[in-house]
Amino acid sequence: MKFQFVDIHTHVNFAAFDKDRDEVIKRASDAGVAMINVGTQVDTSKKAIEMAENHENCYAIVGLHPVHTSKSFHDEKELGEGGKEFTSRGEQFDTSVYRSMLKHPKVVGIGECGLDYYHLDEESIKIQQENFEMQIDLANEAGKPLMLHVRSNKESGKSAYKDALEILKARAKVKGNFHFFAGTWDEAKQILDFGYTISFTGVITFARDYDEVIKNAPLEMIMSETDAPYVSPAPFRGKRNEPAHVREVVKKIAEIRGEDYEKVRAQLAENAGRVFGL
């Protein structure tokens, strides 16, 4: 792969980039950055595929985000203003629709799927689990890795990481990545021992919460991402994030680990190529 960096989880397919999408993609390409645009439901998944068809440095992952399995909120950065076209309508995973999307050669995984316990609601959690299991089954069928969105509820102490791992251990036959990892070292170790990778965002450039995990995890089991348009790294905080900024995440991982930057950069790119078949 000719690109020096891989932003393994970004959303240039979101409405936040409608006005300058091509320019953002070009800036990434000029910076040596390949990106995987991750779907959150049918519309954004289709957009990710469209971008992959039109840009050499773009790949796609398609799937249904856990928060979109129930009616919830409208995020203008994701869905645009007004909310008329899509406002977390409570989509149910349609295996046949996503199976068709997976036939595209630049679709490299399924997701982002998983469990989100930020707003605890037992009924919605049950629906999330059902849709998660359906996506795992399709991943098994297609032989594609999973892009996982897992978020716990710290106030209740209920670990989505624990529950997601139990489901994966019982059902998954493919590898996967826990994106935007925000758990403890103990949770990370269980994920790594299971053979799954974890990835980090720009949050690590201004918060020290994940230094222990970054230092202790094997370099070949971690990756870099932006989750753009969200969580811009320093020195871009307060501005819309974009894939070119993944370089700051890579730089910080090397700094925290106390390792040679070029070694870390090359290994993270190799990890992305290995996991997602780039």
C-alpha cells in the first residue's frame, strides 16, 4: 500500500463534509493518508461506497450503529440540518441489503456495530444486541472483519466491553477492531487476548486517560483513527476534524510509547493493511 498512514475509522461520508468533501479527501491524499469511511446506517453506508468508488485513498465499511437501532436523536454533523430525511428512525438491520453492499471490492468490513450503554434503556439494549448478532453472522458469512462501537455507562458501572466480548466469543468467527477505545487496561487486555485490535483517536493528544493502555498493548495490535468530524486532536481542537489529522494521533502514540516515530508509523499502517485487507 502506497499510503503512509491509515485513518481506520472516519466519517467523511457524513453531512458535516457536504460542502467540501472532495477537498478534504485531497488533503488526506496529499498527506499520504488512506481512510476507511464507516457507515452508521443504510444511507451513510451507501455514501461510503460511493466515495470509495471515486477516490483511490477511500475504502468503506458498512453497517448499523447501535444508537440507530432505536429512535433517539438527530446529529446535524452526521445527518444534516432539519432531520427530515433521517432522525434515528430505529432502523433494523437488513441482512440482504448489507449483503449486497459487501460485494463491492472496496468494502473492507462490517460496522460500526456493537453496544452503546451511554443512555441505559433495557429495551433498547436488547434491540442493540439482536442487531449486533445479525451483523456478526453476516461478517462470518462474508469473511469480513467487524468495526466495533462499544461504549459503557460509567455511572452505572455496566461494562459494554464485557457484554460485547461475551457475544463475540459465543458467535464471531472473524477478527475485529474496537474503535475509539475508552476502557480500562483490564478490558483492553481481554480484547487483545481474544485476538481483536483496538484503535485510538485524537483524544489521546490532550487526555492522559489511555496512556497505560497505549504503553502496554503490543504495537501490532493497535491502530490510529480520527472518528472525524469529531474529537479533533491538538493542535486542531475546536475545529472540525478530518482524516489528514490522523498524523497527530500516530505521533502521539509514538511519544507515549517512547518509540521511534517511523517504526510506529510503519507498524500502524501495516496493522490496518493486515486487519482490513487493504
